[in-house]
Amino acid sequence: MTKLPFFLIFTHFFFLLQVVSADFSSGVDLTWGGERAKVSENGRLLQLSLDKVSGAGFQSKQEYLFGKIDMQIKVVPGNSAGTVTAYYLSSQGPMHDEIDFEFLGNASGEPYILHTNVYTQGKGNREQQFYLCFSVDGTPIRVFRNVEGLGVPYPKNQPMRLYSSLWCAEEWATRGGLIKTDWTQAPFTASYRNFGSDACMWLAGKSSCSSSKGRWWDQGLDSEGEKKLKWRAKVSENGLLLQLSPDKVSGAGFQSKQEYLFGKINMQINSASTVTAYYQSSQGPMLDEIDFEFLGNASGEPYMLYTNVYTQGKGNREQQFYLWTEREFLQISE
Ligand SMILES: *[C@@H]1O[C@H](CO)[C@@H](O)[C@H](O)[C@H]1NC(C)=O
Ligand SMILES: *[C@@H]1O[C@H](CO)[C@@H](O)[C@H](O)[C@H]1NC(C)=O
């Protein structure tokens, strides 16, 4: 028997006005899937199910400009391979803002992947993925800082609605599509409880926010939260990355004359090539190794910084970062 993980997701923007504990009957519209989306227990429980014919989805009645939105989500238990439970906030139109959480199912006992992305003004490409091997209740997963000063748009002007859906993506979701959905287990069900919003609601084209002080928008991540953020799990294998082939003609390399046991090593790298690997390594099959690989890109497109750490010959600790100007991604020390 697999344990049913209960993931508590806090989606924080800023600001709140009122604590609204919305019951699902009054807080959301069931938008598709017919009978596969249903509210019960006097509005306290919402369930979506997926069968061979269709999935299902719902959306919040309210739009929010900023806020704190709470939801308890119980993702599909057992063999959930090929299923995707999407939970996201989005505004409308081609220049939309969007904050995505997608739970990619897996075979029984194998870890879910939480796939996240942030769109601002229609531009995404800010994927980060996390293995969910254990409960993440109360664990901050991702921070998207406001660095408008560096030219990165921030989602602060367009009201968003909350959406969630359960659907099938067996062509790509689980191990890149290798593991298909086992329809003998259908219908698959995801459950939702304790929907709550502390938010600046968007009403009649205006955001209504309180001006009172000392609310949660004055809080930052405390040091405990910062520490938890560093768990950051492992970023999954990115198909694109694994397909990169080395330069057909030749590369070049150098190594230090010295070996170091511990230390601080400085280097300025001005990357002009396709893959710049910068790493420290010991020798032999049980080697320790610290890798930084800078994967080049077309002009104006972000570099990808690919990192890994081997200890005693064992790696699998990949983390990837887009090197926009978002300095948060550079906080990768462990
Ligand atoms: C499923 O489990 C396998 C094996 O542990 C892992 O490689 C994969 O990334 C997991 N998640 C998904 C969504 O494929
Ligand atoms: C290059 O830019 C594209 C488009 O922004 C992005 O999808 C890709 O991940 C970037 N990095 C690499 C290494 O391809």
C-alpha cells in the first residue's frame, strides 16, 4: 500500500484583505468534465476524476491581484502514471501572467514530480521541477523575486483566477511518456479541501486591499523557511539537456595543477562556447565531484546552468537553473 501524500500548497503573492474560507459551492465553478467534477460534504470537499473519456476541472469565481491562497490537494494515489493534476493561477490574454504547479503522476511507490513555471507578460520558460519523495507540508518551494530593476517583468498588474484540473498526458508525463496510464485503475481521483484566500480581490476593475499594517505581506521567509527552500530537491532530467551532443569537431579543457581538499575557488568565466563545464573532481570510481556546466543559447536567450554533486561515485543530484538576471537562481550553495 502506498501512502497517500497530502500536499499543502501555499501560493503567496503579497497582500491580503480578508480571510475568506470559501466553501467550494460558493467559491468555484465546475468548468468541465460533467459528473467528473463534484462538490460534497456541504461544500467542504471537491473531487475531480479522470477516466478514459475525460478529465475534469474547476476555477475560482473570484479574481485576485495579490493574495495568499491556500488549498489542500490530495493527488491521485497509487499508480498515477500518465495523470497530471494541474493547479495554477492565471490572468487572461496573450500577455498573461501565470503561476503553475503541475503534479506529474508516477507508478506506485515512485515519486511525483512537481513541475512549476512562472509566466510574466506572456513569457514563461522559468520551469523548475522537484521530486516529491516526502511530504512537503509547510515547505516553501519556490520564490520568484521582484527584479524589475533588472528588466524582468513581475506579475503585479493583472488579476488572476485560480484553476485546477485533472487530465491525462500519458504521452509525456511519466518518465517522458515511457510509462503509460493503467486504465484498469480508472477512474483516478484528486481531492481538494480547505480552500482559503487572503487576497486583494479584483472587483469591478479594481483591486480592493486593506491598508492596515502588520499583515502577512510584511513578513518574509524566516531563516527556517530559507533553509527549507534549499531542499529544492532534484531537478529532473530534462530531455533537452540529455540530448545535447558534444561539439562535433573538438572542445578544449584545462585543469588546475593543485589538488584541494577544501577551499574557496574563484573564477570569472566569460562564456562564449556551447557548454562550459566548470567542476572540481577527485579521481577514481568513487570520486567526489562538483559540477557547473553552462549551456549556451541563442542571443538573448537564457543560459542554462546545470549543476551536479557526486559523493563517493554517486551523483543524481542535478539541479538546473536558467540564468536570466534573476539572482535568486544563483543561490545554490548547500
Ligand atoms: C517517476 O519515477 C521514476 C523512477 O524513480 C523517475 O525517474 C521519474 O522522474 C519519476 N517521475 C515522473 C513524473 O516521471
Ligand atoms: C535557451 O532558450 C530557450 C528559449 O528561451 C529555452 O527554452 C532553453 O531552455 C534555453 N537553454 C538551453 C540550454 O537550451
